Amino acid sequence: MTADKPHLTREHVLALLRQMIRIRHFEDRCAEAYTQQKIRGFLHLYDGEEAIAAGVIPVLGPGDRIVATYREHGHALARGVPMNAVMAEMFGKATGSSGGRGGSMHIFDVEHNFYGGNAIVGGGLPLAVGLALADRMQGAPHVTTCFFGEGAVAEGEFHEAMNLAQLWGLPVLFVCENNGYAMGSAIARTEAQTELTAKAESYGMQAHQVDGMDVIAVEAATRHALSRIRETGKPVFLEAKTYRFRAHSMFDAQLYRDKDEVAEWRKKGPIVRFQSWLLDNALVHADDVTTIEREVDAEIDAAIAFAEASAWEPVDTLTRHVMAQDRPPPPPASEPSGEAITMTYREAVKQGIRDALARDDRVFLMGEDVGAYGGCYAVSKGLMDEFGADRIRDTPLSESGFTGAGIGAAVAGMRPIVEVMTVNFSLLALDQILNTAATLRHMSGGQVGCPVVIRMATGAGKQLAAQHSHSLEGWFAHIPGLRVLAPATHEDARGMLWTALQDPDPVLIFENVMLYNREDRIDTAAGPVQIDRAAIRRPGKDVSLITYGGSLWKVLEAADALAAEGIEAEVIDLRTLRPLDQDTIAQSVNRTRRAVVVDEGWRSGSLAAEVMARITECCFWSLDAPLARVCAAEVPIPYPSHLEEAAIPQVPAIVAAAKQTLGR
């Protein structure tokens, strides 16, 4: 037997037939449980596509990784995830493969290198690229297989992932399960180019089309593709033409196709076709089929009984698996050397990156123009010469793709620093940050961590107009599962990064654009700093001025102006926007009995509003005056300098707000 040809022994064909029947019967019983309201939410069944999972997955090695879709029950079973655990997850029980946290669309089993289904169409593609990137950088001989439907080829993440995989020569097997209908739309109505292999070939990738209703053809094509990937290290695209017999989901009334069409396809379905061929050629006997069906049904009965008897997760553990329970202790404070040097904030960030790269081989920097150009603000300029193009990795202009790749690499054990050039571009990567990085730990029931660090420039003041002057860090601070930092000092700019890279959860670092050229003295021994506590930058007794990032220096200037009038303001640098250090805030406000929050974000729905709400909740009876805030005006940031200055917090407004709380 050659590596890329199936060996059709009786044992092998029975195993293939059993795999498909097992998946089909499992799905049928899940549909039944759904009608009984034992399984809820969206339920997307694999009925008709069984030959793909059965033909692809058993050929993979145990170290190979799988990223599936929201229709992943068959993939999980074919991979060897225990049926009891899969069924219990469908029921949402604590004994499920993801502890009941993921449900039918998010089945994880890291022990089997099964990295879950993804409810976002195409959302798993960048993750798969990142897993393969980690294997490539670590010298591991594995292949990552990514399953997705033909609807995903219309998504930008598909094209970004395909380009990255081919550009970097990554060992990914892309398996497109083309069932002809993206939800309810026929492919001819949604794609200008319906030959999907042509899309992959346009990136220079080897691509093959296979009859996805023929399990032997699928296995042969998979063996050939894997042989090619392991030999060359380059990705392969495999399009399996198939047909989904059931509706897109159990919610779907399926009005988009004729029932006769479905009935006709069922006559040539993968199980009927393979089983008939085996019986006609006396490779198996009718008794073999009966035995398989009886054994499979008994296994499913036991799985349903297990799921029904299993306990629900108790409500008192609701917040478990949002962030890691075991985090490294805060780093010890560095002993000052007594020697200080002058550097810019930009150089402090660069030194933090350099320190991390030198200390840990798992660390690498990736982003647009981070190599010779040094990124938009020249933070990393020169680092490629020191550490090479593998660890200072230039990316295409594809924020969702390379951010997702960084997330995947982090899941697989690397410590990537992803640079998103400016905060407005982060919106192109929001899907990957919100729906993948922030949720993987939760959806997997704590099996998967995501220790990625994502840096981006934020803020206004450089006359970059409405689309390049956002302060959106408050938006990201709204998302559970993320840690959000805003270093304002040189010590924090250098030291927070190293601490963030030790964190087992995703960390976002927002660097204000107005700080990059700011010079200050920094101790030559400055090292890692803790990232959980706010800092009192100036003590005072009359009013608490609470801020973060680039506004810190305006607030300190305002505090000086207030001091000249006999008002002692306490200045709090939040530093960490999620989770907020509520204790430091409350202790300060309980002392001063007044507070002003300064935030460069827009007033409506601002981070300032959240801080004020928390002060009201915990300090209301200590307050001697209404709370105040100074935020950006409710306008897109204008281009003219005088209008831009008027749109964002400035020292006079901060002074006026503080004096107002004191009745002056």
C-alpha cells in the first residue's frame, strides 16, 4: 500500500462504513432530542456529509490538529472524542467535552487535538493558520486540518488565511465541504466564481476537487494531500463536493430547495452508495451492516442516558473559565540601579519588545511593516536585523487574518505580540478578538488558553482626521475574557509588555500616539511591572482625578494648576482598564469625597461612565458632590488642529470640572 492510497481490506471498509453510520445515527438522534427540547439553540446537522469526516480524519496523525465548523459533531466523533462527552455537550451538561459551556457549535477536546467548532462562518480559518504557524516555528511535524463550508469562501477571512498559509508555506489542509448551499443560497447565486479550486489556485496553492459522497475517493485525496503537505510543508486545498440532506439548521424551514431534489440526492448518499457497493461486491454481508447498526444504536442509547443523567454545572461557578484561575504571581519590583537614561516612550516600548524576544524563544512580533519599516510609529525599527524575519514577521494588510493567526499560534504554545497598526484597524480584527481570543477559554470549558498580546496605537492629536483618531479602548474593556492595558509612563510602556506575555489570557495594550515622542528619564534596571493595579501618580485630599494613557500628563498638569489655587488633587492612573482596580479607585474617592474622570473616548457609553457607575455603587455615601467627567466631544475627530484640540479633553476643562465639584 502506498501512503496516498487506501488499502481496502475487509477490516478497513467495515471501519469506514461504521464511521459513517455512527455519525448518521448520532445526528438523527440529536434531531429527535432537539424536537423534545433536550438540545436547544442552533443545531446544524451533518446528514449527507459523513463521507468527508470519515474519509479525512482517520488518516490524520494523533499530533495533527483539527479546526472544525459549527457542524462539527461528525468531525468530533471521527476524531475519537468519546460519544458520551459529545452528547453531554449537546445537552449542555457539565460532563460534556467543553463542560457544557460550548454546546453543539463549540465542541473542544484538546486531548484529541480537536480545537472546536466555530459559529462564525470562516472564523476558524485564521486560527488554523496560527496553529500551523506555531508548529512550523517550533519545528513540529504536524498538519492542521481546517473544515469549512462553501459559504466561507465569500468571507474575507478565507482569503486572508489562504494568502498567509501559502505566503508562509504552512502545513494546513483546507477542507471545503461544498454542499451547494450557503445557508439557503445556492452557490451560483452568491459566487461569481463557482469553481472553488480556482480561488485556491489563484494564491498559488495546490487544489483538488473530490466527490465528497465517495468515502474512498475522499480518503485517497486526503492521503495524497497529506503526503504533499508533509513533503513540501505547503498547504493544500481540498474541495469535497457533497450535499446536505437536512436544512441549514433545525430552525430553518428549508424553503430554498425542492423536496424532490433532496429525495433524489438521498438515493445517492454516501452511506447508501458505499454500503451498496460493498454488498454488491461481497466485501461485507447484510449481517455485518445489521451488527454495526445494532452496536451503534446501543452506543447512542448509552450516550443519551449518560447525558440525561449528568448534572448541570452549578450556577455558583458561572464566572469560571472566563480568565485563567491560576495566573503567575506579580513580578517582584526591580531594584533601582541608581542610573537613569533619557529615552522616548517609543524607545521604551521597543526595549520591552527586545527584552521579551531575548528572554523567550517563543516570543515573536507580527504585523504590518514591523520589519525594516518598524511599523507605523517606528517602534520596532532595527529589531529585524537583530532577531531575523521569522521572529519579526511582516504581514499582509489583513488584520483579521494575521490577528487570528497570532491567536492560533498562542493557543499552540507560542507567545506572539501582534501589532495592529492603529486602533481603527482593530475593527477589522474585532471578530477574531471578540469571538475567538476572548471566548476560547470559556467555550472550551477551560481547556484552551490564549496567551496572545495585541498592541495598537490609539488616540487623537496628530491631525489624522476622523478615521485615524479613535480612542476605542473603552470598547474593548467591555469584553469579558480580555485584559486591557493603557501604559502612560515609560516604566509601564517597557515593563507591562513582559508581564503581559506571562499572562495565560489575551492582553490588549493601547499606546497613545501622543506619547511616542515624549522623552523621560528611566532607570537602566527598569523591568517587568505588575498589570493589575492602578497607580496614584500624585497624592491629594480634595478631589480624585481619574484617568489613563495619554490623558495622564494633561491631568497632572491640571493638578499643578489646581495646586496653585490651593486645591490638592489626587491623580489616579488606571493603567489597567479591564479589570478595573476598583479598590484603589474607591479608597481614593472615599478620602477625597469628590471625583472627576478624564477619558478620551466619546462621552456616551464611555469608560468614564463605567468608572462613575462603580464609584456610585461603592462610594455613594462618601460623596460630597456630584461626579464629573471630561470626555471627547460627540463628533468624529476633525482634521483642523483647533477643532481637534477642542474635541478632546484639555487641561482647562479638567481644571474647571475639578473646581466645579468643589463649588468654585
